[in-house]
Amino acid sequence: MKRLSYDLASVCRKRFSPEMDFVLGKVSQSQLAALLQEATASFSYRNDLDGTNENNENRVSLYACLYNVEDIQDGAYHYDSTTHSLRQIQPGDHRLLLQYGMSLDIMNFQQVPICIHVVGERDHSKTQLGYRGYRIQQMEAGMLVQKLLLASSALGMNGHPLLGFDVNMCDELYKMDGPQRKTSLIQIPIGHYLNRPWLKGSLHS
Ligand SMILES: Cc1cc2nc3c(=O)[nH]c(=O)nc-3n(C[C@H](O)[C@H](O)[C@H](O)COP(=O)(O)O)c2cc1C
């Protein structure tokens, strides 16, 4: 996959959280591949934790529930950014489960083909770094969310970040019961959308 190239200003102008305005449209395998690759590739940054090793895939990673994506079986997946591949964890259409997991019914998951979870570790760097470890993980999850939202918009879709979701249910869905104590930090449904019936004016008339 080649990296996406897009105009930041126009992508930012198109970006908004669609809420009830998601509409189920066709998502191709290459669109999904570009989304996942662009978000993880653009995420990498210099810091004192990686040292010379730029590979920070272990601190935050991407999991996703997919529905009706071209040539990909519906199911829950882990995205491996080093090999740029998806590993299936649980096949099936999980949209209803995601709907039940919402604390407020502000979205209709039936209209959403991609629901990404940014995942971290419960005890991330706590022993070595204490609260700093926790803050780093929160910051990196936020950075990855930002990259996902921009990449979605660049691909003609949009995402709606959500913290009001059932974390334990998602962790079970992705079978995160291993010794790494992974957990879902934030949920981002992504898909096509209808334009809001709003009037917009420019500040630069
Ligand atoms: C970290 C984060 C958590 C959010 N959690 C929720 C949520 O639980 N429920 C919700 O309806 N919106 C949630 N949102 C979406 C915001 O309501 C929305 O992004 C905000 O209204 C700004 O609108 P915009 O994304 O269209 O610019 C969240 C946004 C962020 C950045």
C-alpha cells in the first residue's frame, strides 16, 4: 500500500462526527487497508521511550469489527501494523452487540461497516513509569484516534469517537483475556455518511 496523500485543510473541513447520519455504503478492501495503514504509519513519532527503535506497535494497537467490507468476512479482527494484515478473532456480524454496548443510543450501528477499537494494556508501563505510563498511553490513544479520523475523512468517510461503550463486552469479543491484560480504550465507528442539513457560512468572506 502506498501512503495516502491528501489536502489537510479540505479533509479537516469535511470532518465531523456523523452520529445518526451514518449510512451503510460500499467499503472496498483497499479503502480499509489504506485507512489502517495510514493511521498507523502517520502515528509514528520520535520519543524517549522507543529509543532508536521506531516500532511502537506494542503500546497502542488497532482492533476492528467489520461488516460488509468487500472480500473480507464479517467479524472481529486484530490489525497487525508490522505485517499490514488482519487476524480474525471472532467471525460474524457484531453490529447488534456493539449497539447493546452503547450507554446512550445516539448511533445506529446497522449503518456502520467499520468499528475500530484502540487497544492498550491495563498495566501499561505502570511499574517502570507510574502515572506517566498511564498518561502516555492515553495520549497515544488520542493521537491514533486523530489519525484515524483524518484518514477516514480523506477516504470520503467519517468517524465518531465514543467513550460511552461497554469496554468489558468488547474485550470479551476480542478475547483479550491473555497475560498482557489488554483492554479497549476508545471506540470509533467509521463509515459513509449523509451530509447534515445545516447551513454553513465562511469566516473568510
Ligand atoms: C475522546 C472523545 C470521546 C467521545 N465520546 C463520545 C461519547 O461517548 N458519546 C458521544 O456521543 N460522542 C462522543 N464523542 C464525540 C464528540 O461528541 C464529538 O466529537 C464532538 O461533539 C465534536 O464534534 P465533531 O467531532 O463533529 O467535531 C467523543 C469525542 C472524543 C474526542
